[in-house]
Amino acid sequence: MEKAMVVSDPNVMMGKPVIAGTRITVESILERLAEGESVEQILEAHPHLTHEAVRAALGFAAMVLHADVIYPVPEKAA
């Protein structure tokens, strides 16, 4: 059985999904990508991460968004 790359433990980062063996949250990876950082910049800042780990974070986020939940999107101020 393949070991999960994204895990959640109530004793690590308040149970937020993290890359296994780290305290790096999926949320922080997504935020950094959304802010314009490249995968290479993230890997440089966290040398113990791999391209596979970043892809796992993206895959996890996509899987979570498949749930039947409505996410309100705040309107930007004009």
C-alpha cells in the first residue's frame, strides 16, 4: 500500500492537512502558489519538499473541492 503524501493529525498544525513528515500545510503551499511563487521557489524555501509533494497538495485540494459544498466567494470592494 502506498504511503499517503498528505496527512492530518490533530497533534500537528491543529489537524490541518500537511505534507507527511513535515509541518507544511496544504493551505500554505496553495497560498504561496496563488501569490505567484513558483514551485521551484517553494522547493528552494523548503528543500525537504519534492515536486511530488506539491502535486499531492494540489491533488488533495482538488479532491476536497469535489465535495457538494457551496463556497461563498466574497465580492471585491469597488
